[in-house]
Amino acid sequence: ELTEAYKGWLRYEKIEDQDWMNENGKWLSAIVSSGTCTTVIESAIEELIKAFTNMTGQKPALSDSVQSSYSIVLSKIEEGDDASNELNDDGYIIQAKKTDNGSAVLLAGKTDIGILYASFHLLRLIQTRTNLETVNLRENPTNQLRMINQWDNMDGSIERGYAGESIFYENNQFTNNLERIKDYARLLSSVGINGISINNVNVHAVETKLITNDFLPHVAKVAEIFRGYGIKTFLSVNYASPIQLGDLETADPLDDNVRNWWKEKVKDVYSYIPDFGGFVVKADSEHRPGPFTYGRNHADGSNMLAEALEPFGGIVIWRCFVYNCMQDWRDRKTDRARAAYDHFKPLDGQFHENVILQIKNGPMDFQVREAVSPLFGAMNETNQMLEFQITQEYTGQQKHVCYLIPQWKEILEFETYAKGEGTPIKRIVDGSTFKNRFSGITAVSNIGNDTNWTGHQLAQANLFGFGRLIWNPDLSVEEITNEWIHATFGNDPDVVEQVSIILKDSWPIYENYTSPLGVGWMVNPDHHYGPNVDGYEYSVWGTYHFADCDGIGVDRTVASGTGYTAQYFDENASMYESLDTCPDELLLFFHHVPYTHKLKSGKTVIQHIYDTHFEGVEQAIGLKERWSSLEGKVDQECYQNILDRLTGQIDHAKQWRDIINTYFLRKSGIQDEKNRTIY
Ligand code: GCU
């Protein structure tokens, strides 16, 4: 028996609302599908049958023509139909249409995948108790590539995984639990994800062999499952594969043998997986091999792979996380934040059409708060794709609740001024600003084989919300949150209200008791959990806060610092450059200031640090109180899971508070105005 937590937002709880059932139940008793039954359509039908059966207690009838007065009808929109012009390939309409003796709710798309998405959408409408009588909606995804990156290793571990082991691999083999992979595909597809790379970007020895005959048959099996849900499979590859797999002595991208080697390799891959998506590549980054070894640049490297993939319609997703990770902390000129722009911007226009640059949302590394990457919009002749991190590496590792949709929403809405006003990041990465051939958004997954997938049940909201937000970045945080809560916890208004407050407040709370004002880091090295103010201060990683007895922060100005601010378009460059206009929340990301510097809030930096850290703990206590009020109103296992995590969060928040406050009291010698306990 599957637990409620395992079912996630696809629970399809029995509908107790009699009024709704009286008016709408009749549609849920019959499903009509007249077209060819492809695997994707089969997935749609299977999902609808399972859902209707659970929700109504009765299995719906399935037929290939309309038999009853009320039914759900799956239908294909042909080219030439009026509706066809309004839809892109993944789009769909859901519409109630009167028939002679009743009405049909049409789930119609130009493709099978559109119909599958329509089915999932209908189920969301039901879960939020929408009246089907008048339903009439049209949906097109804003982003073309809507991807997930697994950071799974074949030994079963997951890099930055906080919810158990891999659902894909164990003991350097593929797992046999294909059912679980299918359930993952259902969760992803239900929110519109259409691509997945199934292994870690750090491609170690065993994973390098994923593109060989040893493993391709297994990759093909996984790809088949995902295909049934409209999801294309990608692999992360090792740039040095020609050498690592023992065939060549070089991986120089301009060497003919190397180029041919990749062409043959790609042919092999497509012989197993004809709709294979392509390669994700982390090259010349954190000790991974890449074209630099051969005196070549990232265009040379990615274009070589692009040429091999091109005949099959495959793409190269090339990551921009390239920086010097062997920095000398004494060197104040080198600024890690500058690195991606400095490496890639000069190459604009040199990448093949089927190369996409994958850029992390910020220039550092998924901190609780950091500036947006200045690369967005800066390369108008290059495909760009945004990378978020759903797995909570720096945001509480799924032991703390930290709902990231508000953060991502803010980033997507950020005005770049790339083409003057009206070019927010969401309009860059959806390809509309520069008419890119490929574009989209991806994120590092947060799931593992824990029964509830994400360790902390509330972290499921980040996976769900990611899919919904990138399908349509214009959705509000409230709409997304609301959908998730209804689907996951049902329709009790009190539950809906309390859970939405918990989620909404969680990111600011986490920010309050961790590293202040955008400076980032202050975590323990390696595993990145828990406070350690100087953990990275004298390291090679380029992640410093420069706190001394007078002040703190990284001077990234043109006037006196690393000059990073100049990487933004003028309006933003000057906003960040000046202390008067730099937003408080990023102050220490851009400026080094005295502890006595007054924020726009009127507080000094030091008092802000003390206040937010005391407040953050109180707020964490408040989260637990709020959640406790829901005992008996949500599934007991979920209740306990979240309660336990919130209890742990409080303890750990205190640890953060006391270490940060004590550190800054000792450094600055400035007392807390309110004389609270600092050690
Ligand atoms: C971070 C993370 C690594 C990861 C890297 C990447 O540095 O800590 O585990 O490999 O990002 O995105 O490549």
C-alpha cells in the first residue's frame, strides 16, 4: 500500500464535497478516446482512470466513441483546425461542450503530449473543486525546454541529495525498481517537465560508461518510461570520454579523431534511443576536464559535440559554472562572481545552433540570496537556459523548510534591461527576446528514494512549484501554492491557509538566521550544512565575506572593487554600484561597509544582523506552532514528518543565531542595542 506522502500531489483523495459531486460527478464516469492509443495516450487514460476511481469510488467506463450524456473526451486537434493556430506543440485546450443530451469536457491537444498535459490539468481542476460546466481554457507552455537534472551517481549516492539514495542506481548498476521511476515520471509530467538528465554533472569513472554498450540498453529502458510521459532523456557526459574509455590519447575538440569518435558514439546512443535529448556537460569546472587542457575554448568544445548530435536533432547543454576554484584568498582582484561572464560573453555568436548555455541563477552558487547572473541577456546570439537548484544545498538541506518559488519568481521577474525596459529574465530564457532556437529552464532535482521523495514533505512543493512556474512564469506564487496544497492536503480551508503561510514565510525566515544581506556562504565546508562563518574565508573557492573589526562585505564596485557591477546593463550597473541605490538585501554582495553603516531600513548593519537572527529563531518557533495546529487535519505520517523537521529546524536555527551573533559581537565589539544574550 502506497503511503499518502509517496503519492505526493497525485493523491486523488476521495471527494467528500457532495455539492461539487452532485454537479460534476457525472463527467467522471466515462472517458472517451477515439484516436490511436499511443503510449502517451495510454499514460493519460491510465492516470484518469486511477484518479476518477479514487475520487469517486467508481471505475469510469472507457470507450472509443461517445456513449453517455456526460464524458471526458480526449481528442486530437488537426492542423488546419481553428484551435490549431492557437496552440504550440505542447499546448492544449480544456473545454466543456454541449452535446445533444448532455455535455463533454474536451481534453484536446495537437500532440499526444498536449492531451496528457490536459489530463493532468483537468485533475488539478478537480482537486481544486472547479466547476466543470463552464470550463474553457487554453494553455501553452512559455518555456520550450522544461528540464530536471539528476545529480545521481551510479553507486546510489546523490550529490547534494537530502532524501535518501538514488531511485535510478545502486551498486553501480541500474535499479530494478522501474515502477518508482514511472511514478517519478508521472510527478514530473503532471507539472509539464519534458526533459531529464539522469546522471550527475560530475561524471565519474563508472558513469562515463553510460554512453557505452554496457549501459545503453538500460538507459534505453529508462528513456522508454520517460517517453511514455513526454519526457526526453539526456545524459551528462565526461568531456574526456575518448580518453577515459580507452580509445584515444587526446580529447582535443579540434582533433579529427576526437571529432569522429564522438560522431560514432552519438550514432550508438541514437541506435538505442532514437529520441535521445542530448548531452549535459560540465567542462573545465571544479576539476572536470574540458577544452582548456588543449588551449581551446568553450565554443570549440561544445561545437564539436553539437556537430555530432546535430544529424539526430540532439542538443548540447553546456554549463557556464566555470571559475577558478584554486584561488588564493590573499588575491583580492580575482572575483568568482565575474567568472562566467568573463569566460562566455566574448564567445557570443560562436556557438552552434544546437548548443545552449546553462547558467545558474546567480553568479556564485545557489545561495539563500545572491544577485542574478549578469550573463542573462548579455549574449544576444547565443541560446541560454537558466539553472535553478531545487535540492536545498544551501537552503536548509530539506531539514529546514524553505519554499523557493518566491525566490525563483523574483529572479524570473528581474529586469535585465538587455533590450531596454521590458526584458526581464523570464523573457530572455523563454527565447522571446532574442528569438532563440532553443531555450528554457532547468533545475537540480530534490528527490531520492525516501518514501516521501523529498525527505521533508514540504519540499515537495518546490518540485511541484518549479514545474508550474516554468510552464507559466506569469503564475503568481499564491496560485501555485494553492494548487499544491489542495492536491497534497485536501481542501480544509484552515489547512490551506496555515500551510500557505508556512510556505510563504519560510525563505525570509531561513535568510534571517543564516548569512546576512546577500553575502552568502558562512557554512561548513564540503557538506555545506550549518553555520561556520569563516568556513570558506581562507579557502581556494573564492567565497569570502572579508569581515574584520570595522566592517564586512565584498566590494564588487567599479570605483574601488572588482568591477563586477559593470557586467550588468547600465541601469542595474549603476543601481548596484552606488551605496544609495543598492538594495539592502544585496548590500554585502556588492559593497564592503562598516558595521555602523545605516541601511535603508534605518538600522545599522550590525543591529540588522542581531535583530534578524533573533527574529529568525522566533519565527521558526512560530512555524512549528502553526503546523501543530493542524494535527488531525492532515495525514498522520505527513504531520509527524513535518513536525519532526520543524522541531529540528528550531534547534538548528538557534545554533545559527548564536554562532553568527557571537562572531559579529566579537569582531565588531558593538553591543546589541536590546542587550539580548550573545555569547
Ligand atoms: C556546487 C555544488 C557541487 C556541484 C556544483 C555544480 O558547487 O556544491 O556539488 O557539483 O555546484 O553545479 O557543478
